[in-house]
Amino acid sequence: MANASKSEVALTIGEKTYTLKFGRNAMASVEGLFGGRSFGEIATEQSISVLRAMFWASLKQHHPEIDLLATGDLMDESDDEALAAAIGKALELAVVKNGRPQKPGQGGAGTTT
């Protein structure tokens, strides 16, 4: 069950409910799929490959058995507006909890001076 205080969002597709979360591991997974580009940069793009990657990464913590291909199949079964709203809400909760994802050169954790 999704817990908003843990930055989790529920999404029902068919008869199953999935829990989405954008923790640091999910963000790193997205960066890894796109050649190490920053999560903040990738998250602003509007493409099917980015949407699928974001959805997959947000599922990984609670649904590790779902791979990228299965994520695409879930997208085909889902309501586009509900999917976009759930991903958007999970991102919003992550930003509130962890701060806005940084683009290169913007400072933040791990930056040296």
C-alpha cells in the first residue's frame, strides 16, 4: 500500500495496484539508462522512452520483478492520464522530500569547491 509520507503513490492498472516511488535509487536508474545525464535534465523531456524509464524506475523498489518490457506492457494497459498523474505526483513528493533534482553545475550534495 502506498504511503505518501514515504513519497509513495498508488496506481491501479486493471485489477492490480502498483506503488510508485522516486527515491535516489530510482533516479540513479533513470540516469543510467540515459548515459549518466542528470535526472533533472531527463525528467523534463517528453518522449515515450523517458516516460517508460521513469515509470519503470518508480516501480523498482516495490515491484523489482517488472522489467522495461513489462513496464511498456503496463503502459499499454493503463489510462494515460492516470499514469501521467501518478508519475507526476511521485516526482512532486520526491522533490518535496529530497529537494529539486540538480542539473550539472547547480551545486548540492556531492559538489566540491
